[in-house]
Amino acid sequence: SQQGEEDPQALSIQEGENATMNCSYKTSINNLQWYRQNSGRGLVHLILIRSNEREKHSGRLRVTLDTSKKSSSLLITASRAADTASYFCATANYGGSQGNLIFGKGTKLSVKP
Amino acid sequence: KAGVTQTPRYLIKTRGQQVTLSCSPISGHRSVSWYQQTPGQGLQFLFEYFSETQRNKGNFPGRFSGRQFSNSRSEMNVSTLELGDSALYLCASSLYLGQTGELFFGEGSRLTVL
């Protein structure tokens, strides 16, 4: 069953603009992770934020986590055409194991040059 | 360092047949997980192996099975294939069981059932 729900389902922006994707989840989590998937390929880990963290940065990525609202957002600044991909949030639930992540359905990002 | 390797990358089977997919994790990684990805259901957890033992299993019928070998390589098998089994099957490896951290995914095996 899906834990996370990403919003929006699809996002189209111009190169240089910022892209914001949101994720909501249902149960208590140990951490929340964001992954990227280029069309039909494997997933690539982007960033992990633990339940006791509120914000994390990695290069052009900024992730926030609000455990009281059970939501997270991923901001990609100064987007590039190469950022075109699907982005998934995934939660590692309390008491769960590392390999058992629960993924949302993803946001499909299209960055136009 | 080589990444996660999955074979075969593409395969076509007919209903009723069985299929075996293989996954070689990153060297030193002992935990291997399998996921099924379909347009309708998204990414769903199949099972997780650590030290040759299945540690977790998702909500899939018994036709889906797997195993892990002493070198941490893993295989999954789907018997009596159904049309709905058409999917991208992704394998992921990680260092430790119980330590929550990132997963490293392979490129996947795309199964088409006719």
C-alpha cells in the first residue's frame, strides 16, 4: 500500500526556475528519503532527512520535514533540463527495516530548455 | 566500485511460464530488497534478504519467491506468470539490516507477460 502521496503528479517548468514537490505520509517514520528516476531506469537516492530534522540541503536540493503535519517538500533550485525525471518520496517506518521503504506514486518533472 | 547489477534487463514471457531474475549487490552490501513497479500500483515492496534469510515480505502471493546466496547475490522467481505481473522489477542493496539509510538500486529487469 502507498504511504506517501506526492503533489503535484506532474510539473512542467522552464530551465532556471525552481521546482517544488510535496509529499504527505500517514504513519510515524524513522526517516524520509527522496529518489529520482529517469524514464524506465533505476532509482537514484537524492537525500535523506531523519524524523528529528526539519531541513536539509544538498547542492541545489532543499528538503523540509514537518512531522506534525506528516509532510515533506523537495525544492530543486535553478532547475536544468537534466533534472527532468520522476521524483519519489519514500518513508522508513518506525520499527521497519532499511530495505522496506514505502514509496509514493511520484511527481513527474519536466524542465524545458 | 560497481553498482547493483540486475540481469536480464528485458525479457518477454507468456502466461503460465515462470521467470527468474538475478541481482548482484554492491560489494560489501549484505542486504538486498526487491520492488515491483507498475504504472497502476507504483513501487511496491516484495521482500528483503539479509545473510541468506528473508527478513521481510510484502503483500504478494506465494508465486513470488526469492533467495539470497552466501555471496549476497539474490534471485527472485515468479511462477505461473499472469498478465498483471508485467512490470519493472527493481533490486536494491544496502549495508546493514535495521539501519535505516539509503538504498542503492539497479537498473531493473523489465518483464513483459503476453
